Amino acid sequence: MAVPVEITVFGGTLRAQIPVPSAAVSAGQMLPMFHSIGDAVIHLSIKAVEREGKSISCRMGCAACCRQFVPISETEARELIDLVSKMPEPRRSQIRERFAAAVGKIDAGGLRDRLMNPESHPAERMRTVAIEYFGHRIDCPFLENEMCSVHPQRPLACREYLVTSPAENCSTLSDIDGVRVPNHASLALCRLDEKPTQTLVRTVPLAMIFEWAKTAPTEPAGRPGTEIMAEFLRYLGTGV
């Protein structure tokens, strides 16, 4: 069935009918729909900064953001693991080796526990983790020739990171003017994975998805797609 979606961001409104399965499905099967909604929010956010006379400075080959800490949802982690598992050899092994190399740098930098168990650390200690991560020059395992090799399947957090400041500023994390995205689809998707006893939104470090998978909770049972979409839109804060 088609679910009506209305998204208003900085005075711009997008209305659409999103085809959603009424049968039981996983959140992963609905990722293309979540991507479409997230992309619409980003589009409206970009239009808002353009009305201020600014423009997006992100360009192909500018990959500083691909060396930043990227928190993703459990749903996206499972889908990326599945994506890698379906790659032909030798590419699958090459990508797995890059993940292992990234984890090696994370461990050498003493970041593993803070990334995997943030709730166990004081908030003031967590505030510096992203800066420390960037300082270790940890390439995203999907980064190839300074470009994302899985761009169509990239996580929502990657899609939401855009800047209007000079691209070279991103290489030092200084004087960055980011595009404000008021409704984060990435966060809404993370909240779909929440458990009743959780006190904070859980995320999975992109570079550590295979480490997370070793002790990951069982994937939730499928639910009607309309129910999942309604919950996603409620977390996103849009009109339905």
C-alpha cells in the first residue's frame, strides 16, 4: 500500500506517496525507502542553504569524511555485512582485509571499548572520541581511490554529512560549516533497533561491523512494512 508522507524542512515541503509492503518484512528490506525519505530531507536542507547564497563544497575525490567516525544503525550494519558477503572473490577478501586493518588501528589507538561500549564511559570522555578517531587516519574500508565504492548503499549518516566551507578544511576538522539537517533519518533508523530497557540510542561503528557481528543480537522478527514505516516516520518527526 502507499503511505502518505509530508516533510517540511526550513519552509520547504515535500509530499509523496511511498509504496510500503503490508506483509511482514525486516527493516533492512525497507532501506531503499528510508534512503529515499532521508535523501528528500537532505535535498530540502540543501535548498535552504542555497537560499542563503551558499553552495555544497563536497566533491568526488574529497574523502576526508571517509576517515571520520561513522555511527550507523544495526539495520545498516547487517545490510553492509550481507553486501560484503555477496561480493565475488577476490574483492570480498580485499574488503574484509581493509576492515581488519581499520580494527587494528582502532585497537592500537585504544578506542575499541569507547566505540563498542559508549554507555560504559563518562560523557566527557566520549566527547573526544571522534577527534581521536580522525587523528588515527582510519580509512573507511569501502574507500577506493578517494571515492566511496558502495555509494548507492552508503549509510544514512554518510548521506547527511555535507559542508559549505572549503573542502580542504575537512582534512583538519577546522572551520567546518556543515549543512544542518533538522530531521535525521540516520537517528530514526537507529531508534527502530531500540530495546525497551535502553537509556541511549545504540549505534554500530561502521569500521567495526564485523566485530559487532560476533556478539550481535538476533535480528528482530519481521513486522508489517506499514508498521515499520509509521514508527520510522514518528521518530523522524514528519507528518503522516
